[in-house]
Amino acid sequence: MENQSDKFQQVISHTKEYGFVFQSSELYDGLAAVYDYGQYGVELRRNLRDYWWKSMVQMNDNIVGIDSAIFMHPTIWKASGHVDNFNDPMVDNKDSKKRYRVDVIIEDKAAQYEAAGDKATADALIASMDTMLTNADFAGLRQLLIDHKIVCPLSGTSNWTDVRQFNLMFSTQMGSVSEDSDTIYLRPETAQGIFVNFLNVQKTGRMKIPFGIAQVGKAFRNEIVARQFIFRMREFEQMEMQFFVRPGSEMEWYNHWREKRMAWHKSLGIDASMLRFKDHTKLAHYANAAVDIEYNFPFGFKEVEGIHSRTDFDLKQHQTFSKKKIQYFDNDLNEEGKPYGNYIPFVVETSVGLDRLFLLTLCNAFEEQVIPKEDGTSDSRSVLHLPAILAPYKVAILPLLKKDGLPEAARKIADELRPFHSIFYEEKDTIGKRYRRMDAIGTPFCVCVDHQTLTDGTVTIRDRDKMTQERVPASSLKEIIDQAVRMPIL
């Protein structure tokens, strides 16, 4: 466990040192639970987003995309239940003056019991908590904290206040004069933008059930307990797809997307032992089935993606609150010997957090590697074993020396490849140091341009993971890289 904790700290340090993630507003001592993506992080993040989009939209002829606004009519959040129900039970420690989510600190205590071999007590604690959360038994939740000697990590005391509800939505005003402004919200999820555009997309795209609408976008939640680096943030990005189906067929499609999404995560080079399904034992009020795909982070198995059968709750709610009919006329039913029919479709949702996926990818790829040498000593390197399709740069073009025409030859090769792939070019330092820097940011190939290149047009291409080197014609580089970054057909 300690080694896993050490690895997580190494990953966090690596992201800062090599320009993947920075603390937001660091110049002004930072803003808690808000982060900026650096020059390599933004490339990796974009590649993850593109990989998801191609898998979800480009590879499916019945899924299309939209980009809805962050600001939405406030009644939308009333209809969705976020105004009344999007709350977390919170408790303050009177000594440290820090606020905590009750479920988080109770789950942490249960994890301690389980780590100590007392699974029965851990399960009983979680069961009690779930019951009290369902019944809004805040006094009972506070008593659980006291009975199990759950203390504040900072003060070490259990001097807790009463448990209270705290709405997680950020609110602001829209209007030119504050007195006349309406309160609106920064969206806490992207799904509602899809639901309120259901008819727009269905009619203009002539979409037939079953079909899906995908969206990638920012969401905002006023998380009180934001922790574990970028795992839980106040500003984050979601990649969601809502799949609209006939009532009665939702479980078939739920199981389809359940397996399809797990296969997608494995396609990123993640070992099956690091992933698992976790079925929801306590369903949200709108769902009739739900499962999480969890990854074994250095801090334990945690949710990365959720697949939910949301029934017809969302469209029905928006039909009620908007007082406008949201239905689908299914003329295919007649072809199947059934009467034509209008109905509100059921929805199967897949929702993955891009930032969590980014963290998963780094944790999965990062390695501090010891390399034995022929003289009995050893060397070391930090390496990111990123799939080539996700790597910020696909190839680094490196002239062996900064003279004898080698930089000019190297730049010519780089310019020829640049229209097709992201290229890194560098002349500074020894070739070995440049290889190490490229290993650290996950570049799958390094190409060394030397004096032989000038005579026969060949270069040395180095494989990041195997550290093997091969002499190839410079003209074959595009084909080699194309092959490496080719998207698998899932």
C-alpha cells in the first residue's frame, strides 16, 4: 500500500516536472481542486477525447454529436432534480474548521476496517450509511462518526457539527442589472443538454430509434472534498452518450453498452486485472440498472465510467416542465406487425470523466525503470508507456550533432512528417539525454539523423518500450508511424 502511495506521488510529480498538469493560478499560490493542463497534457487529453469521439461517433452510423451551451434555462435543473436533490451531506469539524462529505469519510473508515481484515464491520458500516442516506437520517450519520471514532485528519478529533445538506451547483446571475437578474447555474453535468435537444437532433437528422447523441463538455460541481489530484475537481470535462431506445428493449442495450465500454477501456492497453465492473446496489431514482467501470488506481478501485439505464425519466420530466410534447413516432412498428405508436423513448447512458481517464492513463503508463548495464552497474529512466495513438508526440526527430548539415537534414524529415503526425524536434544535449526526455513524455519513436543519413537516406529509429534501434529508410517513417497509431476496430 505504501508503495502504491509512493507511485501516486511520483505520478503527480512527473506531471508537473514534464508539463502535463499545473496547479491553476499557481503564481498566486493556487486555487484548490482546479488544475491547468500544460503543453504535453493538453495533447494527451485531446488525443483521449478524439479517441473516444471516433469510437463513439465515427464508428457508429446511428450516433451523432452535439455541443450544448454551459448556460441553460434554470427550469431545466428543476426538471432534472438538481435544484432540489443535488445535495451532499456535509459535516464540519469544530476544531479544524474543515468541512467533509460524510459519505467519503465513512467510506474511508470502512476501507481501513477492510484493510485490517475486518470486512464484516466494513460492510455493516457501509450498509448503515446507505440506509441513513436514503432516509435522510442526518442524526444517525453523525452518530456513526462518533460510534466508529471517525476523526478529522487535521485535528485528530471527532468534535463534529450536525450533518447538513449542501447543494453542489455553482450559481450566477444573467442580466444587465443585478436586481433584475435571473439566477442560473453552471451545468453540473452535460446530459441535460442532450435531453432538451432530443427532438431537434431526431427531426433534423432524421434519426430512427435506436440512436445516440454524444457530447464532450465542461461541467462544474462545488465539491467540498476535492482530493486525489485531478480525480475529483470543481471544473471537469465529461464525455457522455445518451442512447435512445424503445421501452422494453433498454436492458438489451444496457448490456450491450456495458460490454462495449469495457472493451474500449481495454483497447487503451489496460490490463483486464486493473478493471472491474461494480453494479449499483442502490439505484438513483431515475434508473432501473446501473454499473460503474472501475480502475485500480494507486489509491484503490475507483469509478471511471458509469453505464446507466435511465428509463424515460429525463424526457418525461422535460415534457412535464416545458409543457411541450417530447415523443417519438415509431413507424417501424407497423413493419413488425405492431400498431404505429408515439412513445417517450427510454435512455441508456454512458458517461466517462475525461480528467479521470487522463489520470488513469498516466497511472497505467508510468514506470520508474531500472536498466542493467554490461559493466554490472545500472541506469534508470522515467517512462510513460502510452499507446502510440494517445502519445502527445508520435515521433521525435533528433539530429546526432548540431553541425555537418545534420540539423538541415533532420528538419527536412520533420517537415515531411508534420502534416500527418505530431512531431517533436530537438538539437540540444547528447542523444542519450534527448532519448530520456522523450521516454518521460511518452513519445513512442525517436529518429536519429546521423552522417550516414546524408549518404544513403537511412535513419535510426528507436522504440521507446523495447529501447531497440533499427536502421530504416527515412522514406518509410510515415508508414511505420501510421501502422503504430492505427485505431483498433472494436
